[in-house]
Amino acid sequence: MVDLSQELFGTTFQNPVLLASGTCGYGEEYSDLIAVDELGGIVTKAVTPERRLGNPPTRISETPAGMINAIGLANVGLDGFKREKLPWIREHLSRAKVLVNVAGRSVEDFVGVVEGLEDEDGFLGYEINVSCPNVEGGTMFGTDELSLAQLVAALRRATRRPLVVKLTPNVAEIGNFARICEENGADGLSTINTFPGMLIDVETRRPVIGNVTGGISGPAIKPMGVFATWKATSRVEIPIIGIGGICNARDALEYILAGASLVQIGTAMFADPFTAPDTIRGLREICERQGVTRAADLVGALEVR
Ligand SMILES: Cc1cc2nc3c(=O)[nH]c(=O)nc-3n(C[C@H](O)[C@H](O)[C@H](O)COP(=O)(O)O)c2cc1C
């Protein structure tokens, strides 16, 4: 028997496979298709202080080996999340761990959402989205070292729950940003959010995406995600959640070998909603074949020389 569990953030994840923010709603959306509570966990759509309608259409389109999106953080807002979404999560998810993805335009926005959720139960901790390329200022905190330090420090004062910061790959040296998060009290990191990109309709000579630009995700970004994860793990002690282009167990294992304790799957779920359960099964099979009894032993097991 292979043990897929991972101990981190003071709790046990039953397996390392989570669904990525913005691609699984609040869990309920997938519940007719897969056993959501059998997953390692889910990360909710970003929650902002106010309800947001998001960007004008077209908001998603396919690209070679992936997709482009500019949803613009459309979400039900803090009160809507508490009233409309958290009750389902509380009732249906007891084994899968839930991270609430938090977004905002200012330190006050982020802290306000976290403080507004502190008295609620039903979720483990927060994933702080400082890396959204699809709203004005969405990557401001993720690309400026001082702003990031101030934000993480302020959030650390606001909560004792696990605080995970989701980094953008769109910086020269992601290791520096990883280190800043750790130094200011983050419990973990998620690497990576989408890459900024564009798609142009040559007949209309217009951008395909209503927001003009968007974020690229899916298999196209997997090597960059693995690279970012590897770079970040070399600079910090805190655990890392690997994200970007994961479509199967082998992809997930690349991230784990590079140093990720957990992984998240996003875009691949749109093409095949069984990707996450298949990935869990596939990880078990690979471990069995390789004679690995604890998947946790594979974290960072990459041999470079
Ligand atoms: C439609 C869509 C919406 C997303 N919304 C969010 C979001 O609200 N917050 C966030 O941190 N990341 C968001 N992301 C980024 C994903 O969580 C993930 O980091 C990225 O898509 C890379 O993983 P993937 O290649 O497996 O999709 C979104 C991605 C997509 C495709």
C-alpha cells in the first residue's frame, strides 16, 4: 500500500492533489462529476471585499497547448462567499482541505477579507493571490518586493491560519519573492499563476480576449512552472504547492520531485474533469511500480548531478 498523504500546515492532506483557484468554483460545481472530498483539497475562486462582475467577454479562449483567460476576478465577494458558498463547503468537504484564495487592490482589501473570514469554520487557510495578470494592479504586490513584504507581514498579523502566497512567474528571480514571503511570515507558497499573453484574430484584427490581454495556462506553461517551483524551493524552507499545466500523474510528479509538497490542477480539468482523480490513482501506480511506499519521500527528490 502506498501512502500518498502529506503533512503540512499543521494538518494531513490525504493526497497531494488539489484543484486550482478559479478553475473549480467553490467545489460544488464539480460535485456531480467527481468525489470532491476524495481530493487533497480545493482552492476557491478569488474572494475580494466586494462582489465583482469581472471583465467583458470574451473571457476565455483556447491557445496551442493551453488557454488564455481574463476573467477579471469575477466573484461573489466576501459576504456572498460566507452566505452562498461556505455553507456547501462546510457541509460537504471534511477530508479535502480548503484554501480560500484572496485578492484585492490594497493591503486593506486583503486584510479585510481575511479578517472577515477569521470567525468562520469550514476551511483551512488562505492562498493570497498577488499574481493575477487580468486586473489592473493584480500583480502589483507580486512584482514589487517592498509591497509584497508589507502585505505578507500585515496578513500574518491578521491570521494564525495557514497563509500561502501565490507567486507570479513574471519576475526576473522568483526565489527573491519566495524568500520575502517566508521572511514575513508566510507558511507556504504556490507556484505559479498564469503568464500574461495575447491572442489576436487576424480576420477582425482585434484581440480575441475582451480585456485585450489575458493569462496563459495549461500544458504550455508546465516547464516554466516546474522551473519556478525548483527555483523557489532552493531559497526557502516553507512548503510549496506546484501549479501549471499538470494533466496527469507524471506531470504532478515532476513538480513533486522539483520540491512541491502538493500540486494543483486547473486548466486540464476543463478538458477532462476526471484529471484530478486519475492523477491521484496514477501517482499511486507510479509509486507502486517504483517501490516507493510514502509519496512524501519524493518531495524534492530530484537528482541534479
Ligand atoms: C479561468 C481561470 C481562472 C483563474 N482564476 C484564478 C483566481 O481567481 N485566483 C488565482 O490565484 N488564480 C486563478 N487562476 C490561475 C490558476 O489557479 C492556475 O494558477 C493557473 O491556471 C495555472 O495552472 P493550470 O495550468 O493547471 O491551469 C485562474 C486560471 C484560469 C484558467
